[in-house]
Amino acid sequence: MLLRYRFRVYPTAPQRVALARTFGCARVVYNDAVAARKHAHAEGLPYPTASDLSKVLITEAKRTPERSWLSEVSAAVLQQALADADRAYKNFFASLNGTRRGPRMGSPRFKRRTGAQSIRFTRNAKFAVLDSGRLRLPKIGELKVAWSRELPATPSSVTVSRTATNKYYASFVVAVEDGADMLEPLSDADAETGIDLGLKDFAVLRGGRTIDNPRFFRRSERKLRKAQREFSRKVTGSANKAKARAKVAKVHERIKDTRSDWVDKQIHRIVAENQGIYVEGLSVTGLSQGRAAKSVHDAAFGIFLSRLESKAARAGRTFVRVDRYFPSTRLCSDCGALTGPRGLEGLKVRIWACGCGATHDRDRNAELNIRREGKRLATLAAGLAER
């Protein structure tokens, strides 16, 4: 199993110059590869392979006056830039023919000088984590790393990135044994929960326990609006424009980091307290195209569900996604009749009464139904696996 560990790095001024040079060379090679393939498509020529592009865009280009500065950086970085371009085209073609899941992808675009930048070093590049705790990169030097924990094994690659706010990070890919993060099974038979996601409350868990919706974007929207207004008034290409762009990026970065940290903390608590976790399979893409699109994006349901599923699998917890068409809200948890609120008008109904005499809280009833259905599906899957 491959895991990624990300740490903040603090390069010196000369190292920042070397990193900027390496970022630029990798970006140029990537853009040259995209341009070569666009040209081949426009002219009706055969699709250039990665090996052909490597020979033309790296090996031969280094001998020309226009691209001689490519020799100043590690060749492994340039090869990885070509590999990234090749992978982007493969994903694009797979999306076109339907073999790649998810929304349809567009063709690869040129990378810009502004914004986030990244480069990747593999083992062939002979990067190393020194005994002193510094990260040694070829033709860059030894970078200071802010370690928050030890790496469980020797990394197979490291990606060094620079954010739009000029922060530097090193992301290590490490191979660990399956079950390395396995938690002890919980002995309590009732240590399981359904999760009903929503916008009023972010989630409703077993027993009516709720997780408040923090609305990180909404809380920072006024500050972001002000920063974007200042950015739009600056002269294009000026230094003030660049400073204003950095202010906008800083607001976005703070929202993203705060939301990500909050999601990880909620997931850690849920996985630690429950042996069985059952969630509703939301169509986040569909929800984000409606009237509540901004609130759906702010809630980050997709990030929450994907990270929760990954964390539950690594911890040895049972995780089940209930079908999105399962009527968890309309189904009476007492008699099983579909008498609950439905449609857009039904969204306003928080408490409803069934014909059997039961009165339900909308979210608590949905959580109970999700938990029962998820447990049924988990039992069914376990029975099929034993055959």
C-alpha cells in the first residue's frame, strides 16, 4: 500500500532560486510536449510517443542555444515532466472512450508561470533524507524540513511543490504493509453509526449526535470579496497586481487548509468510535449544480466521503455506501412505509408524522434507515464472500 506524507520545507534564498529554475525547466518541457502533440493532431501526423518526445525535447534540445539551460537542472525532473504530460493525455483519451470513471476530462492545457508549481524526484535522481533531517535534492542542495512524524519506510519518490502563496512542501510516497494502520476491533456491538449528510447540520450520527456545518467559505467570503476587488483594480502585469493576486491566494489557501484539517479531525473521531460506518451515496456533482451549489462546495461532501472510506479501510472498519436512491428520508423507521416528505417542498419539513402514529425527526430517522440498510448490505456482502 502506498501512502503520501507531506511536510513543510524552508529553502534558503539560493535554494529558492534553484527551485524556481527547476520549476521553470519542468514547466517548459511539459508545455513543449503538449504543444508537440497539439501540432501533430492539427497536422494529422502520428501521435508522438514519450520516447520520441524525450529525444527531441530533452536530449536534442539541450544542444541548442534556445534550450541549453535545461542542462542546469536534474534530468530526472525533466523526464517526470514528460511522464506527467503523457499520463494527462492517457487520462484524456480514457475519458473520451469511457474507460475512465468520473466526469469527462478536457485535453491537457499549458501550465502557467503564476500559481502553484511542482517537480518530482524518483529514486533514479538519488535524492536522500539525511541523518541530520535535511532533504538533499540534486542540483538544489539540502533543504530544511519541518518533520511532524517519522517516515515509516524509505520513500520511493518526493514531490516538491510551491503554492501560490510561496510556501514550499515536500510530499513523500512511501510503501507500507497492508494493515499497518489497523486499529483494534471494538467489542461493543452497538459501536456503529449511520451518517446522514446535510447543509443545516453537516452530519447526523447515531443517537441524534450532530456535527455542525462550519461553513468555512461563507465565513471568509467577505474577506475574499475585498481581496478580489482589489486584485481586479490593479494594472495587468504590474508588481501590485502580483501582490494582490497573492492576497487572494492566501485567503483561498486558509479556507482550504482549515477545511481539510477540520475534515481530518471529524474522520479520526468517527473511525475511532465506530466499528461499522454506513453513509449515503451522494451525487456530489449533481448537488453542486443546483441552487445550493455554493453551500455544497463549501461543505466538501466529496472530500469527506473519500477520506472517510480510505481511513476506514486502513483502520479495518466496515464501511458501506448506501445507494443514493435509497429513500432514507421518506421511509418510516417504525413501519417501513414511504410516508415522509418528498420533493423541494419537503426540504422545509424537519419533523413529520407517519400514518402508523410514529413522529420522526427528519435527520435522525434518515440516519437510522441508513444504518439499517448499510448493515444489511454489509451482512449480505460477508455472506457472498464466504461462499
